Amino acid sequence: MEMGGNMGVFRKEMKKTSLLAAPMVVTTLLQYLMQVVSLMMVGHLGRLPLSAVAIATALTNVSGFSLLSGMAGGLETLCGQAYGAQQYHKLGNYTYSAIISLALVCVPISVLWIFMDKLLILIGQDPLISLEARKYSVWLIPGLFGCAVLKPTVRYLQTQSLILPLLISSFIVLCFHVPVCWILIFKLELGDIGAAVAFCLSNWYNVILLGLYVKYSSACEATRMKFSKETFLVIVEFFRFAVPAAVMVCLKWWSCELITLLSGLLPNPKLESSVLAICLTITTLHFTIPYGLGAVASTRVSNELGAGNSQAAQIAVWPVILLAVIDAVTVSTVLFSCRYVLGEAYSNDKQVVGYVAVMTPLICISIMMDSLQGVLSGVPRGSGRQKIGAYVNLGAFYLVGVPVAVILGFVLRLKGKGLWIGIVAGSVVQATLLFLITGFTN
């Protein structure tokens, strides 16, 4: 009787999770495609603009956008649990405090971007590419401040399970971004600067669309954001969750970028760097799916914990894990089946295509681990245990992943394959630890 009851609860939770997961995954994918579209258009301008924008995109993501996205994860605990506890007035205060906090963080990031050329030249990059990357980064600064408003607003809606407006706004913005990017780059002949301006305009357009929804929608009536002096009082509380949430996100991201930089020190660096960049592009594009599922896990866990339903919070995790496993098996099977032609989507070079075929089994393992850890990372964010997630990522990638990569890549001379095995080893440790933590959490 109890088993039948549990299955009924599981089915009900599975239905609820699926209704949230599908639009959240598509939303995450649409947001990621904005950068892909910009890079594809810049690719038609020549090698110098493409190299500069690729480097600038990697560095601005690592030093800016990923940091803001990670910090906004603090709201997944605060807003999610406040909404579950029906303390609706708190959502506005937390969201405004997050916007103010992220805007303050944008100031030192902007200074770093202004001097990006000095940093790139210092680490041995070509001066022409460095200057072009700096120029692109400087024009991205208004978009960074737009992101400081956008990320908290997205979390504000996400924690209330208002995913459909996020999906619609992301679709509208992508449809806006494509023609605007094309006009600025090619018709107005702004070149790669046009891509940066288009990205900024699209970010702020998204802010305006979501802001209008929050202001006028009846769905936000109870939680509508109101500015008060309490907003400033909860900034410290926000930072308490935001900093470890940011560390949790950035540690994995930074380790992947570090591996890409290390590939430039290997023999035949152009081949090794190209193949690792392709591997990273494939896994990053796929990660939009588990990241969206992780957001759903975080929302369901935080809402149920806020409402005092700890058992329901535990049950809420398993349907998302099941969806992650289905995703991992499906994507890995497709990639493995296409391993001999996969590289042709990125390069005409037969050596690169052959190398990608050799790397595909490792990419498949990465995807399986990313699917699990992407979902399981949502549990610490939803339950306010971001510090544990940060410690897990620190240990997994900097005590295991990167050292294993260096030993295999350079000492045992497995080259790029060895570097990627290191990332896979880190991902296995990360997913295993997060699974054990989730299982043993009361």
C-alpha cells in the first residue's frame, strides 16, 4: 500500500518536474545561442576578429558573466525558500539586494576588461589579437550591467515556477538579436564591435520584457518587487549564499579554461588546442540541458523546504535525476554513433576529424557526468548548502582533475587526450560526491 502511494507521489512529481524542465531547458539553450550566433557572424569577418572575439568571449565569461550567474544562484535558496514559506514580501527585497550587489561587483570587473589587452599580452597572446579582444570586451560592459539586472530577475521568476515568461522572452530576444547583430556587423560595418553592441542591446531588451511582465502580470501580484530600506539590510545575507554559489559555478568553468590554455603548451599546439576547443564546445552546448534541469531541482527543493516539507523535497530530486540519466544516455549514444563524422561539423582538416573521433568516447563520459552533476548541483543551491558544493568542486577539479590532466598530458605524454581524461576524472569525483551528499542529506 505504501509502495503504491509512493509511486503515486513520484508520478505526480514527475509530471510537475517535466512541465517545468522542458521550458527551462529550452530557455537556457536560447540564451546560450545568442553568443553562438554572434561568434558565427564574426567568423565571416576573418581570422583576426574571430580569434579576438573567441578569446574575449572566453575571458568575459570566466571573469564576468559566469561570476554574476553564479552569484545570482544565492537567490535560488533565499527566494525559493521564502516562496515555499509563503513569505512573499521577501522575494522583492532579496531580488533588489541581488541587483544592487551584482551591479557593485560589475565595477571591478569592468576595470579588468578595460585593461584586458595588458593581461593578454602578459600571458603571451598576439598584441593585435589582444587589442581587438580588449575593444570587444569594453563594448560588452553595458551588457554586463544588464546581466546584473537580468540574472536576479530570472531567478525571481524561476523560484516561483514562472518558466513560460522566461521561455517566451528568450525566444523573442533571440529573434531580435539575429537581425540586429547582422545589421550592425555587416550593414553598418561595425565589425566585431557590432556583435558586442547587439549582445548588450539584447540583454537590456530581455530586462525590459521581463520587467514589464513582473510589473503588470497578475502572477507576480503577491511577490511583486517593492524597494525598501530592508533591501539594503539583506545584502549581507545575500552575499552569504551568493559567494559560495559563485565559487561553485566558477571552479568547474575555470578548470576547463585552464586545460584549454595548457593544451597550447603541448607539441603541435594548433591541433591539440583546436580539438580540445571542439570538445569543450560540444560539452558546453550540451550542458544547457542539465543546467536547466538543475534549476528545476533547485526550485522544487527550495520551495518544499521553505514550506517545511522535507520529505517532498527529497522525492522532488529523483524525477530530475531520472530525466538527467535519460538525457545522458540519449546524447551519448547519438554522439558515439556519429563519432567518425562529428569533427566534420567543426573542421575540414582530416587530422582534426580523426582526433575528435578518438576523443568522442571521453566526451560521452563527460556528458554523462555533467548530466548528473548539473542536476545534483541544484540541490545544494536549493537547500542553502552552496559551501559544500564549492568544497566538492575545489577538491574534484583542483586536487584530482587538473593534477591528473597535467600528469597524463605532459608526464605520460598522452597530450590532449590526457588533459581531457583529467577533466573526466574531476567530473566523476564531483558527480559521485554530490550524489553521496544528496543521498545522505537529512
